[in-house]
Amino acid sequence: MSAPTRHPDTLLELSKLEVAYGGIQAVKGIDLHVGKGELVCLIGANGAGKTTTLKGITGLQPVKGGTVRYAGEDTTGRPAFELVRRGLAMVPEGRGVFGALTIEENLAMGAYVRHDTAAIRADIEHVFGLFPRLKERRRQTAGTLSGGEQQMLAMGRALMSRPKMLLLDEPSMGLAPLMVQKVFETVLKVSGEGVTILLIEQNAKLALEVSHRGYVMESGEITISGDAKKLLHDPAVRAAYLGEAVG
């Protein structure tokens, strides 16, 4: 019998998680938890192990040690498609939209686990409410969209599965500053609607500004964690990730 989670309102809990990637142990026994309704960020330099952590959670990379618990169950090693059915969706780094399909068709693909046709149609309109730019281009193929528009579409597609929890991997990567702002505004809206979010992000300042709590990852280990606003003012975090001199 599995032990109960330590946090009664926890939706996701990683315990001593180890994940190897290409023969290198990229995640070295980390502990992390996300409570229901929280927006939690995992920040760190490129190569710190953030994306590999998400791949371990979603079964895209084999877990070498430790456990992943989601919604009170041990889901270690479960495949991503099974987790989507349980309400855990991921927006991967690089977006991964279907370039030859229209925006509407991409959104419909996000609802592949559902059979409630009328509700799916309503949810597509809800996504268009979050992203008016997508509504204007609803019959345009995804491959012709800008990077920012593709990021919006990837987020919208993930929301079509009606997730309890959303994993966002580097949503600001490669985007113009104005588009980054729009994407983060939407992250806040989605969080405000009650979706639990784990945000992986290199833009530490923005991530900490929108999050409730944060974890700092270095070389596969969690080195600092706590209230996001406190981390925003932590001298070590400011020096390492916000480009500010300390002293």
C-alpha cells in the first residue's frame, strides 16, 4: 500500500525523483509539491534539469529513482496520454502544434479524450475568449502563425482536455517582449479559473512575479524554495537569475 502524501491538498508530489537523460543523471533526487489551485514555478539556468523533470513527471523520460504522485496516486512512469485522461496536461517546450492543421483543428485535437461534442464546441469558444488573436485566424493553418500565436495555440489545445493541472515548459522562449506579456497574462487568467499550474521558465523575474511559490534548480538539484515574492527579493536569486549585483 502506498503511503499518503504529506500535504493533504497536494495535487502533484515528487519525492526523491531521479531522472537520467542521455546517460547523465539530470535530476538528482528532488522533492517538490504543488497544491490544488497553486501556481508554482521551477526556475534555473538552461541545462539545470527543469525540462527533464517535466519529462519524468509525464513518462516521456524513464524515472531512475523516487516517485511521482498525482491526485493521490503513484503515477511514476505512467505514459503521457494516460495522465491527460486523469487531468494532467503539458504544453511542451517548442509548442509542438500541428502545422498543417487549422487553429480550430488543433484545438479539436486537444479534446481527443472527450466525447461531449457540444461542450467541446463551447470550450473552443472559451479558448478564443482567452486568445482573441486565435479567433481572428481560426481557419488559418498553425504553421503560418508567429511564435507567440503558436504558443497561445499550444496552451489553448492543452486546455481543451479540461485539465486539473497544467505543466508549462518555457512558454516565453523565443517570443517578443509584448507577446511574452500576453502569454503570462493568460497564465494568470487560467490560474484564476482554478487550474493548478507548474511553470518551468528561464525568465525568473516574470515567473516569480506571477507565482505563489517557487523552486530554484541548479545542476539537477533544488537549491532554494519558498514563497515566490520572498524569492524575488532573495539576494542569491537576484544575483544568479535576475542579473543584479549583490553587495
